[in-house]
Amino acid sequence: MPEAKRPDPKRRSPASRPAKTGKSGKPGDAARGRPRPGAPARREPRKTASSTKPTKPQADEQTVATSIRKTIAEAVEQQSEQRFGSAARRAAILAAVVCVLTLTIAGPVRTYFAQRTEMHQLKATEARLRAEIAELEEQKAKLADPVYIAAQARERLGFVKPGDIPYQVQLPPGAEVPGEQTPEAKAAAERAGQPWYGALWHTIADEPHNVPEPTPPPPGPPPT
């Protein structure tokens, strides 16, 4: 009968083996992680889909929405820039057209006003010449009248008809002649016809000094 094998003293029994180390490497961690027989088991909360990271379809949708928003923003910005550029371009074209029209119309308009002024001047000259012609025709008709010729000969040349006695009146110096203006009235009339700066100068100018007095005219021959 064979002999029974003796146990090796160096070999350890399962009860004497040390416990397995956990993740931290400390012995007994595995025993700690195991639930106790008398303690209630803890339930870990399950992570829902909302708390987890978005799935691949949701990420694709978000990427598409972001790209669409960027495209819309770029399109709006480009449209605004195009509108601004088109408005500035239209304003420049309009200004150029206005300048060209102004330069084109300036010459004819200036010629038109110059011709109108010349036409008014010619009309005034024509009216003056017609008035002179009418006056000359009237004078011609008077010269054809013998009574008018006799009156002019008596007034201008001093002729009288046979049997008439002419009288010549000599006024003293300084006497006022009826129908003739005084020197003051003549000066006032001359000043009235002067421009405003001439009238202003006469108001501040000094009166002339040491002016010789006018000599009276010599007496005429005695009446015959």
C-alpha cells in the first residue's frame, strides 16, 4: 500500500492566502467594495440620454444648424455691403449725370438770356427811332405851314411885317425870368440825377472859397 503524500510545509493553504489587491494596490480594497451581507445594496443612478454626450445624429444636426446660421449671416452682411456699394455707385453716377447736364444746358441758357437782353435793347432802340421819326414828320408838317414859318422868323430872327413896331424888353441883372429855373433849383436837379455816392460826397464836401462873382452882362443897345 502506497504511502500518503505529506503536505508541503512551504505551500500555503487557500485560507492563509492574502486577499487580492484593488485598483489602488492596497490589500482589502476588494473586500471593501463587496457589499456586506446585512447592508442593503446601493443602486447607482443610471445616466439618462440628456446628461450623456449627444449622439452622432444630434451632433450632425447642431453642426448643420451652425453652418446654416453662419451662411445666413454672411449672406446678410454681403447684401448690406452690396446695397451700400450700389447706393454709392448710383450717387456717383447721378452726380456725373447732373454735371454733364449742367455743362450741356449752361451754354444754351446763357445764349438765350443774352439774346433776350439784346432783343429788349433792340426793341427800345426801335421805339426811340419811331418816336424820332414821328417828331420829324410832325416838324415837317409844321414847316409846310406859312403861319408857323412867320412865327418862327419873328421869334428867332426878329423879323416883323411891314407896319409892325417891335419892342425888346431888357431885364435888370438878377431878375427872375419866368419859366427859367433858379441856380438852386438847377443844382438840386443836377444832384438828383447823380448816383448815391455823388450825393453823399456833396453832403460832406466843403463849399468853394474865393470864387469870383459872375459879372453882369453889358447892357444892350437902346431900343429904336
